[in-house]
Amino acid sequence: MKSRFEAKTVEDAIKKAETQLGMSREHFTVDVINEDTKGFLGIGAKDAVIEVIYEEVSESHCGCHDHEHGDGHEHEHGHDHYHNHEEDENHEHHEDNHVSADEEHIKILKNFLDEFLRLFEVKASYKINESDEMISVFIDGETSDDTSKLIGKKGSVLDSMNTIAQIQLNKSLTEFKRLYIDIGDYRKKRQEKVRELAIQGCERARKYGTKVSLEYMTSYDRRIVHETLAGIEGVKTFSEGNEPHRRVCIIAK
């Protein structure tokens, strides 16, 4: 008989076959239909597909094993969110007591962060907090160079990380949750500076009645400017230019 199994990796697919067929791998032949592919930062990733050829036997003669693997990895860490990959990774991950280890969207987020840190070849630790409306990730680089790499010029790398991770999360969430990623408190400090620039620009626009153009900013920083000045009467904000030379302009109404 033949059956097909799909999982994250070929090995996981074989374990899945062992569990569902109730027999060890020496009792069947494996034909790999599709190798697993990681894609780029989780985008375009594909699971492995195998075809198993075996002889159907009664339960009393199948030599079955109670592995309880499920999909090959769902019970690997239980409810413990501490992940230590010292042997094959250059970063460690801290326990998060605010989320369950069984929540698929958190697994997806962790896999994304692991891959991102690996690709940038940095040593860093991170912590995930989840509330009803937001998921927050706080990353600390081991060195200042690690932190700088992950932030990028004016937060460009950090913004890209946040955007791609949000896309990955949206695929697994039934209700939207905003993702907030900060590295070494950069986002917090940058927000304070951008709000200060917004208020200063607002004051100049109202005082002189002219258009005030702020410095080039990322989409995240531009949103802060718009939100900061949204409740102030007598001024209007809009963005102009093309990325990466796009900025917020402030004019008096």
C-alpha cells in the first residue's frame, strides 16, 4: 500500500508516518516527493512530502511504537518557551510566561526571529509579550555592533523586520494583532525624537504660515508624526516623495 505524508521536514514526515501507520520506519519504504524549502525569512517556505510504501498488517503484528509525535515536533518543548540553540545557533531565547507554547502564531514568530538573527549573523536574545491587542518583541544584541546591524540606518532594518514578521503573523491569526518589535530601546528613544521634531515643525508652520518639510523618514516614523499632530487644530500633515526619500510635510490650514 501507499500513503503520503507532509510535514516541516522529511524527518518529521517520516515520524508522522510512523505514528499514523503504527509501525517503525524499517517496516516501510520512503520515497521523497518534495524536499522541504525554508524560503526567505519564512516567505515561500514549503513542507516536505513523502510517499510511504508498506504492507498492511494486523495491529498485533505491526511492531508499533507509541511515539506521540503528532506532526513530529508539537510536543518537543511542551509548555516551556525557553529555547537554547548553543550548538547550532549564535543566539539564545528567553522564556515568555505570557503565551502558551501551543499557540501556532507564536511558533511562527519565533521561527521568523530565529531565521532573521541567523541570516544577519548576530548574537541576541529576545522576549515576547502578548496582550489582547498587541504582540511585543524586545530584542537585546549581545554587543553594540549586533544591535546596530539589527536596527539599520534610521531603523530601516528594524522596520523591515517588523513589517515582514507582521505579514507572517497575519497568516496565522484569526483576529488582527499589531506587532511591535524594539531593539535595545531604539524604538522608544526614536519615538520621542520624532514626536519632538513633529511638534517643532508644527510650531514653525503655524508661526510662519508656510509648508514645513521634515527629514526623510521611514514609514513607521512618518506614522508617528501623523498621529502626533492629528489632534492639533490649525495644521495638516501629508507625505510626499518616493522611498527611501519620503518625508512628512506640515502646513497651516
